[in-house]
Amino acid sequence: MSTPHPRSFELKNRSQLLFSGPDRLRYLNGQVTQDLRKLSTARALPACVTSAKGRLQADVWISDLGTSLLVDAHPGVAETLLARLERYIVADDVSVEDQTLTHTLFHCLDKTSLPSSIVHSAPIQSSRLGVAGWDLRVHASDRAAVSQMLESGDDLCPDWELLRISNGVAAWGFELSEDSLPPEALLDRTHIDYHKGCYIGQEVLSRIKSIGHVNRRLVLLNSLSATDSAGSQLFDPTAPIRDSAHSIGVITSITHSNQTSLALAYLKRGSEPATVLSQNETLFKVSEL
């Protein structure tokens, strides 16, 4: 008997910063690219934390818990994110508490499966995988029980990666890093509000929007081969020379299933081939996201 694919996932070691105090909304709204005035207790919003040069420092999800705001992010940015979001608190009545070790986050694709008997707060809608889902936040002491009730996977399992990649969702450590500009990964579609007030990095991101392009773009790749890997350089199949100087892109994430591959990749601006060839001689079809 085949094992059913999980419909719930534990967000392993996700950094969780809880902002409290009467100035929490105004303060955080000046630190992120999203307009947090659109927040509700029913729905989380994605946002970017950027440097003054518009470079990505973290991609986050922000939830309104009623008396506080929760900012969660990839564990790889935990230390730098806390320092960055505390840096500008001067006269603001805001306090920050790191609750990474005291609470666990789950993401569920099926709302009917939520274990209401053990959850301490209402589920919050989010689209972490590019489709409708719900976040559950539980005390760490209840993690094992909730995980068993949900029969959950985790956020690096093949099912999570298949959904993430097929929906073009960029991830920290794969498509996203401190060298990234949010529009390169298409985060301008979901994480940026160009009509809100000032925030750090706004001037650069607004300038990029007015120019209308970045130097690379995220695309989806499909192949009938299952032999390639992340980091593989990509080339125009019609190009006579295939070396690093002639690379037009790179695979950032890839998943294999039934001898086929689905991947995310960055292609350089001006490169618009219908197919690309990897350094391992794999031919991929290119699809715009």
C-alpha cells in the first residue's frame, strides 16, 4: 500500500519573533515592504526585509495575533533578522521576544484536518506554497502530538518541494540570499506594496519598478530526464560554445519524480529560449511563472 502524500507540514526551526506594544504596527510597517495596515487576524501577509540598497535581508510572513504581531522567517536568517528588526527601535513603545524555541509552526493545506482540540489559537490563512493553506502555531510541548495528529511532513520533504517548485515559490538558501533583489524572484507580485509609506530600501525598489526589469528572472523548467541537480549551469541549445562565460542561467532548485524533473532557475535578462540545455546535457522546457 502506498503512503499518502502529507497535506500538513512542520516548518522546521522557523524563526519566530513576537512584537508587542502600542507602536508595533507603525514600527514594523516602516521596516518591511508590505503594507501591514492590510493585516487581519484571519490572514498572514508575506513581506521582505531589505537593506538600504534594496537587497534582501529576509523574506518573512507576518501574522496578527491580536495583541502582538508575529514575524516568522527561515532559520538561516534568525540572528541577523532579530538584530536588523531591533536596530531602529529608539523612542517606539515596542518589545521583541524570540519565541523560536517555545512555539512550533505547521502549515496545512486541508483546513478540515486541523486538530482544534489541541490548538491554542485559531488557524491563520496563508499561501506559503502558492496555494491556499493555513498556519497553526502551537506550544513546543504539543509539537509531537500535533505532528502525529496531522501526519505531517516537513518543509524540506519531496512533497513540499514539489508544491513549492511547481508554484514558483522562491526559498531562502535556494533562490533567495542577501545578494537577491526581490523582483528577480518575482516577490514584487506578492511581498511588496508599492503604494505604502516609506521603508528601508523603498527608493531602490521603486526605481527598479520604474525601469521595468532586473538582470535575471525566475523561471520554471521541465524535463523528461531525472539526472540533473541544483547549481547546474544552463545554456542556449543553439549556442556553439558551452562554458561558464556563455552560461545564460543556473538551476536553483530541482525535484525528481517518475524519471522527470521540475526545477526553478534564474535566466539572464535578454535570454528568452523556449528550451535550455544544462551542463549535464539535460534539455529543459522553459515556462514563465
